[in-house]
Amino acid sequence: MSATISVANLRKSYGSTVAVGGVSFAVEQGEFFGILGPNGAGKTTTLEMLEGLREPDDGELSVLGLRPWPRNPALLPRIGVQLQSSSFFERLTAREQIRTFASLYGVSARRADEMLGVVGLEESAETKTEKLSGGQAQRLSIACALVHDPELVFMDEPTGALDPAARRNLWDLLRRINADGRTVVLTTHHMDEAETLCDRVAIMDHGQILRLGAPAVLVRDLDSPVRISVESGLLSAADATATASSAEVTDDGVSLTIATHDPAPVLASLAGHHALAGLRVQGATLEDVFLALTGREYRA
Amino acid sequence: MNLNALRSLSRAIFLGFVRDRAALFFSILMPILFLLLFGSIYKSASAPKVTVIEVGRVSLLDQAEAASPAQLGKVLKVTHEANLAAALESVRKGDTDAVVQQQGHTLVVHYSIADQTTAGIVQAVFTSIVQQADAAAAGVHAGYQLTTEQVENKSLKPIQYLAPGLLGWAVASGGAFGASITLVNWRQKQLLRRLRLAPVSVGSVVLARVGVSLAIAIVQLAAFLAIATLPYFGLKLSANWWMSIPVVLCGTLAFMAIGLLIGSFAKTQESATAVANVVILPMAFLGGAFIPLDYAPSWIREVSYAMPLRYLVTGMQNVMARGEAAAAALPAIGILLALAALLTAISIRVFRWDAV
């Protein structure tokens, strides 16, 4: 077997607090793998053990066929890591920053400059990193993680504090990184991000993996009703209820919404009534799966 | 060890320093401004002349002045005043050191003992004047006469303690703040973690940071010596001044170790700065950097032995200004290195890579 990462029964506790309570999974070469979970679920601790920053209490762990702990100099040049904080040297320009990191890996300054181009930062090469925007800093941080052309890339909440446009922009970059053949492992608590980017996701909470699979499969497995809505006033509530056998109908004065597990006859019936203005059909999302698994209570 | 990595890390840290205006100001410019300021204030402060008010006619004093005006003029500055009460008030206020009157054959000297040195000079000078006059009156040819000569005390010239003292303070601050703030910032921003994930040894990272601090300390030393040896300030370097280079380097190591320990405990840059200030500032007063130990009260002199800064300052003073043998700096170097080793060993035990 040639899994890029294989983890079996991995455990880590801090005192009496169990951070990771026996997780097992494998990540294949070239896969885009996401670890989802609320704060304190054990995502970061799992990632830290994969990166070789923390010693597992128990379990089997192999990354690119090597043991990450204790600090393994043979593994380090083959992995790229983007941390939650930007982790830059103070008061250096973007170019100086990436060249410094490049030299730690024995990579030329020319290659470092090319990498600035890859993440679209040529224009800001002479800007001090403190003056970069959030999105630019994040792209520089990713460029620094990729400058030595690693086979495997870890990213801890890469789009954490970005605005929507910067997030979309970064997603394109992350897709390209993965399309180049690299294996990417990221943690996030943005469900849309995981759904858009990841081949497979592991949903974690309380140190356990609750579900693991392709986002679409997880959503399908949730078996939640499809919500079909049209403009209010096109159809009476009685007609709407009659469209399907087990439909749940609500009308808030703006939209008439029919929730059903069997959308085909509902849509056909709506078409028959010429009541399709403002039609929206919403299936469940990964977020629904996530909330169904982890609960809705607020956790800081 | 990867030399390329070492070089680029050093370069990154150095650029970070020279682009930090606050760090440049506090480690280089402010100590130099202090040197210029205190150097100018104390420059003219040699042994003070005694000011005396002559009330009425004091023939003894006039005779002595006539006999050897140059000699007496070195010690006394005489003014005249008719009103005794006004003259005494001037002594009370401290504007004048003594009032002198002559009543027949009695010379009356009024002086304050607020300043014992001045009081001593007043007594000695007038005793001597009376004795000479006595001898003359008795018809004895004066075999001896009063001459005054100010002794060039080795420790007395202000620039000779100001330069090593302020430089010691600058080097100590640079080392302690440099190490503690770097450690806390790098930990907080996860740069420590990022470097740990790069194939570069901890030794290279430490060596780069220490190397830059040593270079900064040498720049501080050069700047201080350049200014202090200007004719205006008049520091004359003794033959073995070069021994102050290893003293400065070892002092930097010792104070970086102090900073390392502070940075190992402090969680934020603000708390690291505060703790470093609490450690360094009292030490500057108690360790002979701001107050020369020769003139300090005896309790400060005793406390100073517990202050690492004392060894940095006196080590430099001995070889830079007092003209002692090169080996005179060795005890200071030994103590500073031992302190650096001890504190580094403790820091390694409490070191944390991560904020949590």
C-alpha cells in the first residue's frame, strides 16, 4: 500500500483532557483531504502530530512512509506547512521573506521569485509583509510553504480571516496546487470551502472522527428533505400540500416553501400550476451534515 | 551546519533590526545622547574652588594673596562684602562656602559643614594662612610654604566612568531586549514553529540571532569610543582598551541569556518589555552604570556585586580608562560567561516552542 498518510488509532491527551481519542484514516497520493470540526475538536492536534510537532501518546503514524516524530530531517524537505499565524520575519519585504525561507531549504532566489509570481505577488514583492492585505499575506504564506516544491502540503485554516473575494481567489490557488499533483491536507471550519475543494473530508468532534467520505456522499447520507420555494401567492397552501404525499408547507409572505423527500412530483405539480416564478431548489449542504453531527450549541 | 541558511537567517534578523526605528533609537541613539548630555554636564566639573566673602579688611588674607597670588587663586575665590549678616546668609544658602573676618589678631572663619569636602578645604587653607603669618611675625624665614596641586585621580574624570557606564547599560539593554522580544514575538507569530518545520538546525537559528546581537554590540562600542575620545570629551584610551571588546561580547551573551529567560516565561511582547525594564533599569543605578561606584554610597557598592551589569561596566572601565593590565578584565569575563551559561541552561529547561 502506498498511502501518503496512514494513521491508525492515534491518541493524544493533555493532562486529563483527551485532544485526540483514537483516530484512523488514510490519505492517498494527490488527494485533497479536509479535516472539519468545531474549535477544540482535535483538528489542530491531529495536524501537529502529522507534521511532527507533537509526539503521539499512542497509535501508528506514517507520513510519506516515514515517522514524523521525533523531528525527522528526512521528512521536513518533503512537506510544506502553512500555519494559522503568518509566521514571517519582522520588517522584511515579501521578496526577502520568501528568499529567506527558500535558503533554509537550499532553494535558489530565482525559484523563490518565481513562486511569488505563482501566487500573484510580483507587484507586491517590495512591500513589507506588515503592509500586505490579509489575502496577500496568506498567499505569501502559502508561497513560503511551497517554495521547496513539497509533495505534501498541510494548511491550518488558510482562509480564516479573509473576505469572500479573497477566499474565492485563494481557493483557485489551492486547486492549482492540488492539480499539480501535490497531496493537500487542510483544516477548516468553513463548510462551503470543504465542499468546494476537498475530495474527501473527515468530520471531527471531541477527538473522534464522526464521518469520513466525499462531501457529496456525506450530504446524500444525511437524507434530509429538499426545500423547494416559489414566490408567495402563486399557489394556495392547500394546493401546495396536495403536491406531494409527505410535504411540509410554510409561507412567510415572501416565499412559499415545500420541504419534501420526494421532489419530482412536487416540481411537476408546480409546473402544472404555472407556479415556477422565483423557483429555488435547495438540497442539504455539508453544513447540515456538520450541524447534525456536532450539534448547534455555540462553542467558543 | 548549513552556511547558506545561517547567512540568510542572520541577514533577515539584521534587516529586521535596522528597519526597527524604535530598536535603533533605544539601543544606539539614546545611549549616545545620554553620553553627549552627561559628558557635557560633567566635563567642567573638576575640583571646585572655594568661594570666600571677605567682610571688612582681613590683612592676613591680603598678605597671603600678595605673597603668592597664583597659588591661592587656585583654591580660593575671594569677594568683598561690608555687611556680615548678608555674608552669613549667603553661606547659609550655600551660595558661598565661607565668610572670613579679622578681629585684631584673631581670624574668624564662618563656614557650613553641609559639604564636608569644601569644609575641609576651608579649614586647611585658613590654618595654613595663619601658620605662615605666625611664622613671619615671629621673624622666622618661611622654610615651607603652601602650594596646592590637584591630583589627577584615576577614577575622577567623568568621561572615564560615563563612557563605560552608559555603554554597559546600552549593551545590557540591547542584549536583554533583543533576546526576549525576539523569542516572544517569534513564538507568538509561530515563526519558531515554522523554523522547526524547516530543515535547519536549532543551532543555526540561535547562532544567527546571537551573531546579530554581538555585531550590534560592537557597533555600540565603536560609536561610544568614537564619541568619547573626541577632544571635546577627552577620553584617553589606555593601552589595553582592546580588551573591552571581549568584555562587551561576553556581556552581550550574559544579557541575552537574561533576555532568553525572560522570554521563556513572558507571553506577550508587552510583558517581556516590562520585565526586561524592571531587571535592567534598577541594575543601571545599582550596578555602576549611571552612578559611578567610586562615588556611590557603600550600600550600593555592596549591592553592586550581585548585579551582572557591574562586571560588564567595571571590566570595561579597568582596561579602557584605568589603564590596568589586559588580564584585569578576565574575572569580569569569567563571571559574565558563567552567568550566560547558567541562565541558558535554565532557559532550555523552561523553553516553549508554542504559546499554548
